[in-house]
Amino acid sequence: MVDTDDVTNTECFSKNIKLLKLYNFCLIVQHKNLEEELCFSCNKANNKKLFNDFYKVQSADKFKSKFCRDKGIDLTLSNNDFNFKNFWSRSGDFSDWLKKNGISASIECNYKV
């Protein structure tokens, strides 16, 4: 996994992308953080609403802790109208980053791992 917020060796990253193009692969882009992705995928207005609706908590730390320990995450997501097609579906900044660094790669996927 590469955190493109902190890629200092774009030459190495670009080389790896070119090597991966030989295979059927998909770049998955996370917008900001997991909480933001869940807000978007569950149509929540903000993190506060997400935290409260999922687990009746107020802080990100408590939310993450409960989320990681949730043995019924599929039910929790379903109860919050989770839309998998929206999860990791926004590419804006990353697409710009790829273009800026001269890296040719598609981030439009018909499937997600």
C-alpha cells in the first residue's frame, strides 16, 4: 500500500505502476480517511452523525475502537444504509496527483477487492 500523501520517490511508484499494468489490478483511492469514506457511503452529513448513528459515541478514537471490534459489521453497515458502490469511489485529488507526476494509470474499477 502506498500513501500518496507521502510519496517522495515518484519514480519508484511510477515504475511499480508500470509493472503492475501487466496484471488486472485496481488502484483504490481513499478520500481523506475511513470515517470520511463511511460518511459518504452511508450518506451521513458529518463524522459526528456517523459516530452517533453507528455506536452512540462522540469521538473518533471511540468510533474506531468500536468499529474494529464490531463482530456484526455487516449488520451495522446495513442499518446505516451503506452503499458499497460509493465506498472508495472518489478519485479527485489522486487523479490530479497521477497526472501531475506523469503516471498513466486507470483508477476506474468495475470491481473492488
